[in-house]
Amino acid sequence: MTVHLYLSMIPEALIASMLTPEEFGVYYAVGSLKKARGQAVFFEIDPEFRHEDLPIDEGIQRCVLHEDGSPKRSVYISVYRALERMSLDAIQKLYLVTQDGRTLSLDASSACPEDDAGLHLYQEIAPVHPLVVSNLGAHEFYELIVRHPSTLLTLPAVCFAELRLGELAQNPEYGSVGDLPYSNIDHMRQCLVDLQTKTVHTKMVDRIHSAAFPYRLLKGGVFVGNREKLLCFPLPSPEELRAKHYRWWRSANM
């Protein structure tokens, strides 16, 4: 039976499994007696990938059928600094799984969404997960925190998502909140106003924010980058999601 490698982002971990991506998504999101229910975000990794600091071969060897013939669902290879040790060339697909186990697979694209005018909201997913507003587009934001930091704080690699701001992107002080579910919206407004009035490029809205986020808020997509390059996994349009991935779309909007 084939053994797969999955790089989970919530929480960060490299896992070997005998489950297909769809089966693993159900197992990882819906949970077992040892895990609470919740959404999952993970990458499928080239099974030929190896790193001297990751015991991948040993993890694969431990993936054996149970006595009853059922597949081994997970062998944890690393739960620490897994993302920074990963070659982006080994990443094959991104899977977004709803809390009831509906899985959407996304391919990397060389044509990342254009950085439009206005302000931006980023949910960092791994290795840290603050909620940050910025006047930089996604590619410039990645450059600032990974490749060319302006402070002493830098990350060797990062996975983050851009989330919708609606009218707040252009008019943070008076724009309508609409259906945005963000907590402490007054604080977020002030952070956005500060970006327009002060010489800063980012403001932290919540430094201990949960890495999980409502998929319906995704704007540009999900990004993963290290010091070599940035990969973009754009989300299909709402029309395409409704037409081709209706069950996932309905679950993501519940």
C-alpha cells in the first residue's frame, strides 16, 4: 500500500500516512478519540523528498497495516520546524479541509493574484500565527518577513493566507463591516488607520490569534515561501466553487 507524506500547517507537522489525501483529510479534520474536531490545512509532499534532519525513511517504515488489515493513518515524523526544512519543489498540492471533512485540493500557480490597491489582512498560519494588517501586497509582505526584513524579526519560511477586508481595505475608519466576522473590529480599524497615517508597513492585530480561519474569507489564496521562492495557491472563483465543488463550498460557508 502506498505511503504518503503530508505537511500539516494546523498544527505544523510532517506526517507519513497510508491514507489518500481525501481519507487523510477526513481523519485529520473530523478527528478521533485523541484529536478534537476542526479544519485542516496540509500539503501533499513528494514521497521521494528527504532531509538529513527529518527521519522520513524511519517514519515510512513504521507505516504498516494493522492486524485487522486497516491502514496506518498517521506516523508523526516531525512536529517542530518542519516547514523551514521543506523544499518547496517537493510540495505537490494544497488541501483545505472543512471541519466536517470536505476536502478541496489546490494547485500551485506561477500567476499569483495581482497586488491590488488598498490595505490587506493576512493570517499567518505557520510557523507562527498572528493576525496582521499591511499596506503591502502578498508578495511584498513575504519579502518583508522572510527575505528582506526591516527589523530583527524574520522567519526562515512562512505559510499565510490573505483574508477579505471588504470596504475596510479602502476606508478603514468609516467603511461598512458587512458580513466580516472579525472580533474587536474597532481595534482592527485603528490598526488599518495607522497604516495610512504612520510610516509602517504592518500592524499586528492579534499576536496569539488562532491559525484556523473561515475559508469563506479567503481573498487572494494561500501562500507558502522560504528564502528561495514563494508559491501561491489561488482559490477558484465563488462561481467555480459552487459549480464544481458545491459540497465543500456549502460546508465552508456554514
